[in-house]
Amino acid sequence: MRGEHGTDQPPAGRAGTGRLAAAAPRGSFRLLVDPVFGPFFLGKLLSTAGIWIHNIVAAILAYELSGSAFVVGLVSVLQFGPQLIFAPLSGAIADRGDRRRQVVLGRLIAAAGSGGLALWLALVGVDGLPGAWPVLAAALVVGIGFVVGGPAMNALIPSLVRKEELATAVALNSVPFTLARAGGPATGALVAASFGAATAFGIAAATNLLFAVLLLGLRIRARAKLAEGSDTRVRAGLAYLREDRALALLLVGVAAIGVGADPVITLTPPLSARFGEGAELVGVFASSFGVGAGLAFVVLSWLRRRLGLPRLGVTGLGLLSVGIAAVGVSPTPRLAIAAFVVGGAGMTMALTSLSTQLQERVPDALRGRVMALWSVAFLGSRPLAAAANGAAADAWSPMVAFLGVALIVAAAAVWSRPSRLAARPAPSAAGR
């Protein structure tokens, strides 16, 4: 008998009952105290906070060293750009091999990027850096860590819980991102201002190392369920995307969320400068977006029941668009903070809805490759958005960039509306 989490032993307290399939689905609290899902959740929360600390401090440092929003945008280009090139290959490897080991390797690489920059800064200080290029190089290393472990980490989620608990698990899986977005930027800015950028990058490295250690101790089914003769090539995942047109619509919405989230990093340094403020306000802006995302999670279950997953996604995209547009035209920092809160709430609603629908449609044998496409959509859209936003802010103003992003997100909300999804049933997964 295989255990609840795909291990070879039954879970504690349930040996020999033969009633796992009939057990009632566990709610959020019981999943959080589960001996497998709980440590996974905690580790992801800490490491994601570390990633946000790295991201915001790198953005602040890049702007301090260069004075250019375009260079700030390059931080995201290099950090998320590898998704565009290597995520499909990473997803295929996740479907062939040990997903847990792949996630651990990715986190170790990310820790090396943050830790290497922390060590360099500790030795020479900010003034000793030869320009912004070390910050950009560290962003690239962290980005490689993302692409190595990202698809495998997302593909692991269904193996941590029962099938009927997937929607709850996917929603909880977005909480580390949400909470880290709320606290990470402000924490990073505060630590950098109080103790220096080296300390902030060191903390980011330590959180990724801790997640790797926690993962190694979990008993989970880390390999995909492959039928004999399954096609494990990258192109099989792309072929499935062509067959399932609704899946393509969901990925369009996920890409729009990535575009809508980018201004929180790329455009907050010049926005803060426009208000005559510095790094502290950058952290407040970014964290207010995360606070909105966290507040939405409090009522997410109620909204999901009230609206249904498809309508929840479109509503979230609409709120994200409105919030980003309002930031662009806000005449005061306080109004901009309130608008970021609205946008963050929309992001949580949209990302949870679209990601849950995607996970429910995909067979396990293809999960790594399809979640790699999710990574391309959500993270791979960031470098394109960052480069465009930085260039627009330098050429015209941050307001122009914010409004352009809002328009893109609004268009995606229309494109992925429920009626279009309902008209495209999932293809058969037989033989995959």
C-alpha cells in the first residue's frame, strides 16, 4: 500500500485502514500541520521571502549604482530571462527524474547567487563594486536556480495531498509568495538600510539553503506516474498545449499576472524618486502590494465558492489592472499605496484561480512540462515587461509604464473570460 503522500508506507495513525480514498478532505489548517505539506510550506515561505529580499535590494542597489530605471529592469531581465529559454527543458527533466532533488539543486544555485554577492559586498563594500554588473551577474545566477527548480517544485504539489485537496493546496501554495511579497521587500529594504546590502543578501542565501535542507527530509513521491511508452520529450508538452486550447487561455492569464506584478519591482524606485523619497518608500510600495495579496487570501475560499474559479480569475485580473492604473495616476504616496493594495488583492485572486484550473486539467505524466510553461508565462514574461517598463519610464515617465501594463492586464481578462474556457473541454489524457 502506498501512503498518502506517495511514499511506500502508510501515514502515521492510518495503517491498514484501507480508507484513505474515503477520508474527508482536510482544510487549510490540517494541511499546514501535516508532517509533509507543513514543512514544504514553511520552507517555501522562508525561501520565497529570501528571493524577494534579494530582488528588492538588488533593484535598490542597481538604481543607486546606475541611476537608471532601465538598469533596474535588467535585474529582472536576467533573473527571470532564463525561464524563456530553459524552462521547457527543466520541465521535461522533472517528468523523467526526481523532482525533489531538482528543486534542491535549484535552491542551492539560488543561494550561491545571493551568497556570492553578499560575500563580495562584505569584502569591498558598495563603493568598491565596479558598477552595477555584479548585481546583474548575481541576478542571473539566482535566475538559473529558479529555472532549474521551479517547474519541479510546482509539479510536486499534487503529490503532497489527496486529489480532492488540490484546490486548497494550490491556494495555500500561493500563500508563501503572497506573504513573502508582503514582508520580504520591506524587510529587505529595512535590513539593507540598517545593516547593509551584504547582510540582506546573506539572509536571502540562508533561506534558500534552509528550504533545501527541509526538502531532503520529506517522504514524498518525487517521480511522475508514467505509463509504459510515455513520451517524455519537451515537444510532447507543447503538443498537449496545442490540443488543450483552454490551457493556452489560462497561460495567457498567468502571463498577464507576471506582467502586472513587474512594476512593483522595476518601477517603484523611480516612482519613489518622483515623490522625493528613497529606498524605504520602495519597500513600502512593494510590501503594500503583498499586503493586498494577503488580505485577499483571507476571503479567498468564500470568493471561490461565491464566484467559481473561472469568474474569480477574471475578477482578479480586473482588480490587478485597476490597481496598477491607479498607481500610475496617484498624486500622493498614500494613494499609490492604497492602489498597490488593490492590485495585490487582484493578483492573489487571479493567480490562485488560474493555477488551480491548470493543475486540475493536466495529467501527472505531463505536469512538469506544463508547469514549465506556467513558469515561462508567469516568470518568463517578467524580463520582457521589465525591459519595456524600464525603457518607458526613462523615455517618458513611470506613469506611462504603469498605464501600459494596466492595459495589457485588462486585455488578458477579456481574453480568458469564463465563456471562452467553458467552450474548450480538456483533451483525453489516455496514453500519456
